[in-house]
Amino acid sequence: MSAIPMGKVVPNKDGKPCSICQEPIAREMIGIHMDGTIIWWDEGHNARPINDGRCCKFCNDNVVIQQRILMISKDKNYDYNK
Ligand SMILES: [Zn+2]
């Protein structure tokens, strides 16, 4: 079985700027077609609650997700069943 590098991130100097760090958003490999063509995603990630734009994978992993966890853990009355 061949290893498919899912989640592989390739720098894209023409990518849209990240709304947090302003670096161009890299392309992420999200899948592979039956014919072997790689499917890329270059729209980045939802940057909320930091802002309403899109952000790069680094900012998503290191800023956005951290902030979301912080917000949820601070809200002791948060109803997870809603
Ligand atoms: Zn960024």
C-alpha cells in the first residue's frame, strides 16, 4: 500500500493572505482522485473567533483552536448537549 501524504502543506506564494499573520495561505492536500490527480485546498481555515476572515494552517493550529478551547473552558455553563 502506498502512503498518500494527506494533509501535506505546500507553500503558495500566490495564495490569499492569512487574515492573522498576513502570510500567503499554503495549499493543503485534501484528497486524491481515482486517476491519481491530487485535490488541493487553498482557501485556508475559518479564523473565527479571532476575525471573520480566513487563516493559514499555522494560525489555525496555534491561535484559532487555542482561542476556541479557551472560550469553551471559560464558559462553565456551556451546554454541550444543546
Ligand atoms: Zn497565518
